[in-house]
Amino acid sequence: MGEFDIVWRSRAIFWNASWVTIQVFILSLILATAVGLGLALMRMSGFRILRWLSATFVWVFRGMPALVILFFSFFWLGNNLGWSPFQSAIIGLGASSAAYKAEIIRAGLLAVDRGQYEASEALGFTKAHYMRRIIIPQGIRVMIPNYISNSTLLLKSTSLAAVIGLTELTGRSRQLANSTFQPIEILTAAGVIYLVATSFLTLSQGYFERHFELKR
Amino acid sequence: MDLGFIADIVPEILEGLPTTIGLFLWSMLLSTVGGLLLALARMSAVGALRWFAVAYGWLIRGIPLLLIMFYVFFALPEFSRTFLLSPFWTAVAALSLWTAAYQAEAIRSGILAVDNGQYEAAEALGMTRAHYMRRIVLPQSVRIIVPPFMGNAINTLKQTSLATVITVPEMALITTRIISREFNALEPLLALAIIYLALTTLLVFGQAGLERAFRLKV
Amino acid sequence: MAPLVRVQGLKKSFGDLQILNGIDLDVEPSEVVSIIGPSGSGKTTILRCINLLERADGGRIEVDGQVLCDEGPDGGIRFASKRDIRKIREEVGMVFQRFNLFPHMTALENVIEGPIAVKGMDKGAATERAHELLASVGLSHRADHYPLQMSGGQQQRVAIARALAMEPRLMLFDEVTSAVDPELAGEILLVMKHLAEQGMTMIVVTHEMGFAADVSDRVLFIDHGLVVEEGRASQVLGAPAEERTKAFLRAVLERAPMAEEGDDPDQLNEEPTWSSDPLAAEEAARDSAELARLRNEVAELRQQLFRSGTTRSEG
């Protein structure tokens, strides 16, 4: 398998492209989590209009392919606001993932025992206070498995940024495969990098579950 | 925003609908067969089959679909010319390989969910394993399989848009062509979004209908 | 003196099911009122309406002069503002059947969260007070334990300390011993008894007839959402006037275990004091002694009630 030399010789390219992928992943994950939390809280609020807005956002953004959301973010928003492909990718992927995060976070919060809400109310806590101190910390524990597996999906979705010209791992590998005429080696190497990254994420689940475990 | 313009381009985008539907239906057919085989392999008594099914799931779920598509398109023909497929069939192959891994999980969880006592009852009645699977397990499993199966189907429908990158003329590709021709992104994208929303919403209703149809009579 | 709690014509239904059919209840400061009755009679709903965990459909509730809800001239019910409700809740401590401690916080953190968040107390002062309260419920040595590391009886005592930390004027107890093992119920009842002796105003929904008889000033028997009988504990429990009350007490007492033959209520003459922060071992020993005494009292009472139905002499 002497042909795999090409991978070693291209390691700098792989490293740079992977770094772009990691940045897009982390930044869009932060965006998705923040927006998803907001949407989940809106969905549980006492105001009908907020609940409706949140449900509509989730319906629309889950009903569209992530690629189409990315197109909105790149061809329309990005074009009008002067965003780079990097910025467009983060906004587009973040918005797409937020709709899923919202559902996961809401399910986690709803899984918290009703008695916790009642005890908080009885002590006179404001809703903002008990959501932050009592409900969300307990909900996180329930969310972890779905949150992690959804984040793995987001990591893989960063490859879509290749379509809008970002030289992240998938797009860069494709260019390299074309220019070196060695698609097997280059694309296999890219696959291995993704596998390592997604497996790492999956394994991190155990760590987070232990971290948020209730002491007993 | 120009609603008249949206109305004008919807028919043009819909020219890609048969291709999108074709990608979707072929991928669903192949991935359901593949997923069922993988699920049975995973539960088989033969260690190598089980190992293969696990490795397959880990591999496919660990890699972006887009990379799988590039692999089928650029790399597989390097192994053998028989793998040289048209863009359409490349997309079908990639989508099927990808969806099968998820459908295998959906099918397996459905089969595992059937109470073990049922197996004992069937055995006590002297049923063969094949008879037991076909007459006892599958009818009960279908009910449990429907929600994740349809969830995967909705994902696959949305992922057909990735065929754009290997120049399959489905709806997303046609839309990008309109965008570059008209120097205008908002209306074409809105039109595309509305069509996808209609399709995925239709599938959600289909899922609800199937769940009703398979509900246990109690 | 004006009553601390004044409930008039309280009505509540869930769907078609009428739970409360017009309950009247006044509670004077430092009074202990027990509410007894069969399951589903609406006892718990009364407490939950007083704390606005449920919204009443009709009637008027007043706590410490503040109106929680009232019927307007059109017959529709109106509630206090969110802010006023929170203010009233500060004055009303609630203890739940299933404890509802915050499982991700230690006992101490459970107790200080309210004073810091709601009363704006600084952490040092809140912690100091929390240690006193935990000592007063006999759990100094458990301050840094998490709820799941404690027995049901201990958890419930932390829950009482948590409610007391808000310095409430009124405590509501909702079947607080139902979810713990019977042998651990005594330690909770003991804490409540001491609280009553210190002059806390309490409304107690309970199945513990012994406790109701021993500690409460007044007992309400509720059935089908109405007050069937009300009066001094000795009268309602010892010599009930209503047939339904008699039938209920008979059913409850037949189910209850009888005191064992060898029990000697007089073996512990000295009344131990319940004070703050003794050594754990010493405290535990004293606890168990006091518990034994209380358990005997309860058993003795059950026997008396069961055998004769005669009035129990006031102690």
C-alpha cells in the first residue's frame, strides 16, 4: 500500500482542513445549543405567541434539508450581509441543528419530576431562577445521550459546508482527490479522520453521564 | 419578496421532483432490504455476521453522507470499472448504504422489543423459528418500528438534496441554477423550502396514519 | 386575634370530578389543624390550593391578611398577582409527600437555596442558619450528603428544614409520612411535634391518627369534598358524632398495627430536650429513645381508640 504515502505527504493539508471542520463544528454547536435552549424555553412559556413561534421554527427548520438552510445562509443572508462562507456555514448549520436541539432540550426538561417544579414554586422561586438552578441542571442528565448523538450528526453535517466553497475536511479532500488522482487513499484518510472524531464524541458520552450523575 | 416570482419558479423547480422522488424511493427500497438483512445479521448466531453488522453500522454512522457519496463517485470506480455508475445511481447507492445502517437499528429495536415470553409461548406450541418470526414477531414489531423507520425516511428525503454535488438534476440543483441565472436567491430558495416542507409534512402525516393502522387493538 | 388562614367556600374540580365542594377553614396563629379523610376526599387539594399549586375554581383564601383568591361580583374567581403570590409563598412552607428535595444539591444546599435566592440573604448567614436548622431536625451529620444518599425519613426532615429556612408563618404538611417506611415515620412526626410545641401554625394532612390525636388542636374529617365533622382532636377521634367519621376511623384502626405486648411506655421517663448540634451518636441515641416513646404513645392511643371509642384524657 505504498500509495498511502500521499496521505502522509499531504498531512499539513489534512490538518488545516480538519481544523476548519473542528472550528465550524464547535461554533455551530454553541450557536445551536443557545438557540435550541431559547426555543425550548419559549415552547414551555406561558405566552401562546412564544410557544407558537418556537413550534413553527422547529417545524420549518426540521422540514427542510440542512443543505437548503445552508443555501439560505450563504446565497441570501451571506450575500446581503457580506458573510464569508465560514460565517455562513456556522449560521446555517447552527440554525439547522438548533431545531433538533430544541426538541432534545425540551424533552429533557419535561422529564424532570413535577415535584421539582412544585417545590420550587412553594419556596417562592421565580421561574427564571428555578429553571436555571433546579430544572436545567437536572434536565441535562436526561439530555446527554440524545444531545451527544445529535452533535455527532452536526459534526458530520459540517461536510455540507464544502458545497458553499469552504475548504473543510470533505471539500478539501475532494479537491485533493481530483488533483492527485488518488481518490481511494485521500477519501479513505478523510473517512478515518471523521471516524476518529465521531467515535471520540460517542465515547465522551460516558464521561458526561458520569459527570452529571446524581450522587447516591 | 416577490410572490409572483415564486409562483413562476415553482413549476421549474418541480421539474426536479421526479428525480428527487426517484432517489428517495429507490433508496428506501434498497435500504429497507439492506437494513433488514443487517438487523438479522446482527442477531444471527454466526459471529462473523454479527461482527460485520456492527462494523458496518459504526463505519457508516461515523462518516458524513457527502463523503460516502464522493467515495462511491470517485473512489469505487478505481477499484473496478463495474462500480462506475451514473450520477443518479451513485446517489442512490450512497443514500441506500447510508440509510440501511439507520434502518437496521430501527428494525432491530423493533424485534428486540417483542416480549421474550412470546417466544417461549411459541416454542411451547411447537412453532418453528421461521414461523415464529414471520407470524408472531414481525406483526408486533412493525408497530414499534414505524416511528423510527419513518423518521429515517424523512431524513433520507431531505438528504437526497446532497445529490446536487454530483450533478444529479434534482430540485436543489435546479434551484442553484436558477439562483445563478437570476442573481436572486431569496425567492428560489423560498420556493424550494416550501416544496420540501410540503413533502416532509406529508411524510409526517403518513407516519401518523401508519401508527394508527398498526396500533394494537385493545 | 384574626385567623392566620381563612378559607371560605373553597371549590375545585378536575374535569367533571368535583374534588372540593365548598370548604370552610379558619386557622388561628400557633394552632395545629389535622385534616383526615379517605383517599380522594380532597384533603391534599386543600393544601395545594392554599399554596396556589392548584388554582381554586371558587371561594376565597386569605393568608395573614393577604387575599390569594376571591370571587368577584360576577362569580368569577380572581387571583393575586404573580408577585403577591410569591410573597405569600415566602410565608407558607410546604412539605410534600414525596419530599421533592433537589437531588443535585446536598442537604445544606437544599436548605440555603431559598433564603439566598428569595430572601436575598448572604451565603454565610444562610449557611449558619441552615446548620442550626439541620441540627434541629437531627441531621447535622448529613449536611453534605445528597438526597439519594439518605433514607426517606432523613430526606423528609431535610425538606422540613428547607421549608423552615424561609421562616414561614404557616407550615403545610401533605401526607409527609406516607412515602417512607413505617419505622421511619416516627422521626418525621417527632420533628413535627417539636415544631408544634414551639408554636408553629400548621395544617397537617395525615393518615397518622395517633399523631393527629396527640399533636393537633383541632381535627377536620373531610369526605367527598366537604367537612363532615370538625372539632377538638379528642372529640372527633375519640367520640365522633357522625356515622361516616366512625366508619372511617374503624376502617383505619383495624388496618393499623397494634402495640406489642411487651411495650412499656413508662420505661423512658425523662423528656429529652431537642436542641441544636449534639454529637451524632448521642443525638442518635436520644432520638431513638424519644422515638420509642412517641411510637408507644401512638400505639397506646390506637389501642384506646380501637377498644372503646371513649374520650382520651387530655395530657
